[in-house]
Amino acid sequence: MGQETINMRTDSERKRRLQTAADLSHMSLSAFVLSAADERAQQVIDQQSATTLPAHFYDDFFDSLTAPPASTLIDAAGRLPGTVRRGD
């Protein structure tokens, strides 16, 4: 994997705070900022990649997946030629 460069500008107070945190973490400033940014990037990606459901809806949804199909669903599937057949 090749190396890339990211250039940033910031005010002196933010840089001081970041440097203090980096020092306390025994990391270089660049490593600390990159680590924090990467962690936040993954959180944003994870949030956008998942669908959150209320607990009762989640339970009802998964219960419906294990329940026998409704007769109307079986009838509708039977009208689709050669795609879905229920085997008993």
C-alpha cells in the first residue's frame, strides 16, 4: 500500500491540545491525529451502513422470518411460473 500525504491547517490552541493528547498517548502528533480521524471515519461508515430498528420491531421482524408463510404469500408465489414452490 502506497503512502499518501494529508495537509491540514489549524489554530494554535487546537494544535496544542492535540499535541498534549498525542504526548499523553506516547504517539507522534501525526499518528495521533490519523488514528483519531480513522476511528471517527469508521464510526461514520458503520452508522451509515447499518439500519437501527426499535427492539420490538426487530423482534417482530425476525419472528416473521421463522414463521410459516401466510397462505396469500404461498398463493402469490405459486402464480410465478417456475420460481417459487413450497415443498412439504
